[in-house]
Amino acid sequence: MWDYSDKVLDHFHNPRNVGKIENPDGVGQVGALACGDALTLMFKLDANGRIVDVKFQTFGCASAIASSSALTEMIKGMTLEEAGKVTNRDIADYLGGLPEQKMHCSVMGREALEAAIHNYKTGATSTYTVGDDPVICHCFDVHESEIVRVVRENKLTTVEQVTNFCKAGGACGSCKDDIQAIIDRILSESKPPETSSPRPMTQLQKIKKIEEIVNNEIRPMLQRDGGDLELVDVRGDDVVVAFRGACVGCASASITRSSLVEAKLREFVSPSIRVLAEEEAK
């Protein structure tokens, strides 16, 4: 037994807007009885171009009926532009969620709406075809563009998820490698571009950076209390310094050297910096 939300069960047992509209402005037909799911959706516009009436007829499971019913309630009063922005995820969220294995029902609802809008604008009346792009799943007649769309809109990462959302790969399974290739391509597009690691500083660059931090960050702090610091030498990652002024002979000199001088140079120059007193470096 599927774990349906109360709202799904309500729309299944008490579906809204079932039936036909006389002289509808737009009609969309998707799916096929042979595949187990079929949906016809039709709407009527008012003088302001808003959906004043919408009805559906569907052959399918509880999720298909609930998704169709929910969709008709959602788009009433919308313009076609607003209705065209409704996604299958919006339908599922409106229902309080659907079992992942039944998400294809929300996709079918979105496709039917898209078909009805398309047919209204073009005057077409045939069953909706996604496009002229390649058919990936011949068992359920699922085109590449539909797989791409459900993967992107729902952030899918596995073939099993794609099957749940649009049935592709759910029969003979011969298209699963092609579906995986589409997923891999989309995931690779979303990855941030690889950046090369920054080149390490030359010794000259390191010395200039150390001088900059000592003169601009460290010495002004010591000078406020009458002390000072002299940069004596730089040997690789070893920085030799000498305290001047009030810092000479200060009992806290070693603490100042590690917690201020060394900490600043490690933060702004290199984490491997080691600061030595002049007498320690001899």
C-alpha cells in the first residue's frame, strides 16, 4: 500500500473538475492506455485571458487522478503565462508529496497542461508530442528532452529516479545506459569549473609580503605601546626578528612573537612560517 498524504486521498476520492468543456479553448492529451496512464485536460479562458474553467479525464492510478484534480484547482484564475510556469514539483507539493515511484503522475499533469497551452496557441488537436528530439525509451515513447527536463527540474541523480518520474527505463531496460549518459552530462554541467592551484610564491615574493605585513599590520600595534620590531632575515620559512623599544626585555616578548607576529604571518603569508628571535637564529 502506497503511503499517500491525506490531500492525495481527498483528491482521489473526491476529484475536482472531472468531465468535459463544451467548445474548450485548449485541449491537451498525453499518455496512452497501452502504457497504463492517459490524461486529457481542457480549459476555457475568460475575456481577460484567465482560465475560468478547467476539466480533465484520466485513466490511471490514485496518484494520476489526484495529480490531475490538484492541477485543475491550482491553475484556475491563472493566465496562460502563469499556468505555464507550474512544474510537476509544484503539483506534488500542493498534494503534500507523492511517493517517488508515483512522481510520473505529476509529470503527466504538467505535460497535459503544456500540451493544452500549445494546442491553444497553434490550433493543433493531436495527441501531444514532446518534440523532434530522439526517443530514448521506446517502450514508453519518452524523448530525450523530457528526461533532461525532469532531471533538471527535480535534481535527479539516478536512472531509478528518472524511471519514477517519467517511466523511461521501466520496461525492457535497454535504454538505461542512455539515460545514465544524460544524467552524467547534466551533472557535469552543474559542477563548478576546476581551477588550477595557485602557484607558490617565490622567495622574493614571500619576503616582500612578509615586509608588508610586518610594516602595515604588526609594527603599528607594537608602536602604540612604545615597542617596535625589526625584520632581520628570511630563510625559507624561517623569519628572524628583533624586538626594539619597550619590547626589549619584556617578559611577554616570546608570547607576542608567537601569538601576534607568527600568527599574522601564518595567516597572510604561509601557514608554515616560523618566527625566531635574533638570538635563536645565530
